[in-house]
Amino acid sequence: MIRTLLGLAVVATLLPACISRRNINYLQDNALSNTAKLYPNRKFEYRIQVNDILSVRVLGLDDANARLFNVQSTQGTSMVNDAQMYVDGFSVDKAGNVQLPSVGRVKVQGLTVGEAQELLQRKINDYFTNATVILKLVSFRVSVLGGVERPGSYLVYNNQITLLEALALAGGPSEFADKRYVSLMRQSDQGTQAVNVDLGRMDVLSSEYYYLLPNDVVYVPVLKARPGRLNLEMLSVFLTAISVAAVVYTVIQNQNNN
């Protein structure tokens, strides 16, 4: 009887560890060797949409015109915080235009950031001489939720970010995160697109969803084994207590028989 109870306790302790390595590790590929393997990227270049916020700086202007375009911090320095960039940036209206001082409305919806910068440069050249336009998208934000260390919304100071980089911003997946079924939600003109991404496979590097777009939401689910593991840990403690009680009972019985 004692051996049976001890055996059950050991089984209860070992069962929680039976979680597939594929749930735990990134980018598993049995065929991977010391030879480098190329995974071509299917990068999707972002195109400006309605409600985007653009930072437009025009260099080479006189002080009066420079103040119309270029955002300055409230402390008079060149450092500008995110909130100020949002308030003082140029918003893309419902018609897809930005309203620029002296220039007027310019249609930028559907253009890449590079294409929009070239268009604004041509418009500025009609009004100013030796002016240089610098255009940035300041509303590039991604959200990472679920089984990560620091869930939240993150502003991206770059023209692109990968799915793995976004998870790194959030501190990486937690102990019980399931990397096989990571959900990616992406806004479009037709609605919200949702897709599952398996981070346990190497070919995710070639996925069209490997590079994130502004306002993407990444959700990392938690393994179903987690509540079962907690219950098994409690069961293990319970069985251990029973086995100890059985040993004590047996010792007492042997003493009484002697």
C-alpha cells in the first residue's frame, strides 16, 4: 500500500513536466544544422491611412516659417515627448489629406512614408527655396497582451518591427505562454483581420505576418496545462501527506504487535 501511494505521488509530481518543448521554445526546426539557411521575408510596406499622425519637419527655413512646421518642446529644447508629437503632429483627415501651413491640403493616404515625403518635398519646393522635408510616422504603436511579462501598448521608434521584437518589448512570453497559437489582430478598411501564428516553427520568419504594422495587437495565450499543473501539485502534496500518515500508522502497528 505504501509503495502504491508513493508511486502515485511521484506520478503526480512528474505529470506537470510533460509539456512539449515546442510550447516552450521558439523556432524549432529538426532540419536546422550548422549551415546557414535563408528565410526570405514577405515584408508588407505600410501605407498611410486615415487618422495617422505624421511628423513633418522642414529644414532650411527662416525662423518664422520654421516655427509653423517644426514642433518645439515647451522647455525650448529640441526634445519633444510623445504626447506633444501627437498634439502638434499633422493628422490625416477622413479624406486622406494633411493640412500644411502655406501649402494647404495634400493627399497622402495610400502612400508609403517615403512616397509621401517625396510628394511633400515637391509641394514645399513650390513655396520655399533650399528647404528639406523630413517625414516620420509618429502613430506607430503595437499592443502585446496575454501571457507576457509586461503586457501593454508600445510606441515604435522605427519604420518596422518584427513579431519577435514586439514580444521582446513586452519582456517576452511568461513561463506558461503557448507560443504555438499566438494571435495577431490587424485593422483594415474592411474590419479586423485575425490570424494564428506558430512561433515554434522556423518558417514563421517567411510569414507575411512576421513584420508588424501600426496598431497591430498581439495576443499570447496561456497553456491549458497551467491549471492542471496547479491541481496536480496540490494532489502531490495530498498524496505525500497520505503516504507519511501510512508510514506512521505502519510503524505504530508494528510496535503494538511487538
